Amino acid sequence: MRVFGLIGFPLSHSFSKKYFGEKFLREQIPDCRYEAFELSSIDQVSDLIKNEPPLQGFNITIPYKQEIIPFLHKASKVVKQIGACNCVKIVDQQLIGYNTDVEGFKQSLQKKLLPVHKQALVLGTGGAAKAVAYVLEEAGISYQYVSRNKAQRTGYLHYDQVDDEVLRTHLLIINTTPTGMYPRIDEAPALNYEALTPQHFLFDLTYNPEKTLFLQKGESRGAAIQNGYDMLVIQAEESWKIWNTALEELS
Ligand SMILES: NC(=O)c1ccc[n+]([C@@H]2O[C@H](COP(=O)([O-])OP(=O)(O)OC[C@H]3O[C@@H](n4cnc5c(N)ncnc54)[C@H](OP(=O)(O)O)[C@@H]3O)[C@@H](O)[C@H]2O)c1
């Protein structure tokens, strides 16, 4: 039996457990199990890797994407650069860290990205925002973080500073905050949505609800919209590839 899993806290409704369970059935992948491990402290990860049968790999979600890093024996270039890890491959009890959110966001973004989307606003400054920023840099898209409380002198914009001129010049807006996520579906980041146009592209990393208030407001102004569902599926599939590829072939 090959065992994989997800660590995080809380894990009351895990997309990944359901996704992998269905994948194993659909693709008739034998002898595999994907478990949700709700850890109240990241220190419990040391015991987890002693489980029998041994874990071959796991995903990491809130709040451990950064806290896992001191436990890694090796980390990919992306993990080192952004300081967030959402996928671990275990080889001989050694933990090797990867970030598949980056690939998930990259592939999902490309579907509706146009040459006009040259400047972006990244709402939020957590682990997912760093994965987003990495992809934007790679794509040559300049970006500005928008934060509720990070110091403005260090280059972050406060929501109050995102005026109509900022919205006019930043045609790509990516919500990496939990605002609008179930059950608080009647909330949206504090922007003047009236200033949006059909040239705008609004991407929300949230996938529940399918169309957040942020996306609804963008759509009503004619903007292109994308939710986080494809990103989620792509990052899961990228994790599966990593767990099934020999270490020597991974970068
Ligand atoms: N679709 C996918 O595959 C995928 C992958 C990764 C993450 N996600 C989603 O992305 C979101 C962020 O994940 P994360 O790991 O980056 O979380 P995180 O590390 O907690 O960061 C979220 C950021 O959002 C801002 N924020 C937090 N609470 C807020 C609030 N009430 N109002 C406004 N801003 C708030 C904070 O930035 P400031 O304090 O600077 O404002 C915070 O740094 C989650 O909803 C997660 O489910 C989706």
C-alpha cells in the first residue's frame, strides 16, 4: 500500500483527500491511499513520517506552508526562493520540498492572460501571494502587493491607496486573501469595482464559492474572471507527478 496525505489545521473539508480518492478509483490506480492528517503543531510531522506503511509524500496547507521548511532535508529552487512549500516527497525518511502552487497558478493564469495585462495588483501577502508573485516575475508582469497592514514605506499599497488611477493602470488583479471564501461569501476585497473595465482580468485563488463576490463584481463590469479550481487541480496533479518521478529526474 502506498500512502500519501495532506497536513494542515483545521482540515474539516479537504479537497485533496476527495480528489485523490476519486482519482485512484477513476484511473484504477491500485494500492494507494490519501489521508488527511490534522496536526495541531508542525512538530507532529516528525512522528508522521514514522507511520507504517510509510508515507511516500504529502501536501501542505494552511497554516504550515512556511513552518514545514525547517523540517525539509532538501528544497527545490522555488521553495528556497519564495519560502513556501506545499508538496513533500519522502525518500528514505528524508523530506524533499516542492511548491506546486506555482505551476498551478502559472498554467491557470495563462488561459485568459492577454498582452495588455502587464501590471498586476496582488491582494494579500501570505504564502499563496508569494507563489503568485514568482509566476508574475517569470512572466515579466510587474506587480504591486496590496496589504491591510504591511508598512507602506516598504512598497506595499494599502487598500485606501488603490484609487481609480491605480485600477486603470493595473489590469490584472489577483485575490490571494480568504475574503469572500465560504462561509463569508458576501464579502469582497475593498476596491472600487465601478472603475473596472472589460480589459481587466480578475483571478481569485478561492474555489468555494465557484464565483466569489469579487469575481461577480468584476464580471458585471465585463472583466475576464478565473477562480482557483483549475489551480487546485493542477497543483494536485503536479504533486502526483513528483511522487511518481525518480528523485534524480526532478529539479
Ligand atoms: N486555488 C488554489 O490552488 C490555492 C492554493 C493556495 C492558496 N489558495 C487560497 O489562497 C488563500 C490564501 O492562502 P495563503 O496560504 O496565502 O494564506 P495566508 O498565508 O494566511 O495569507 C493570506 C493573506 O491574505 C491577507 N488576509 C488575511 N485575512 C484577511 C482578511 N480578513 N481580509 C483581507 N485580507 C486578509 C493577509 O495579508 P495582509 O495581512 O498583508 O493583508 C494574508 O497574508 C486561501 O484562501 C487559500 O485557500 C488557493
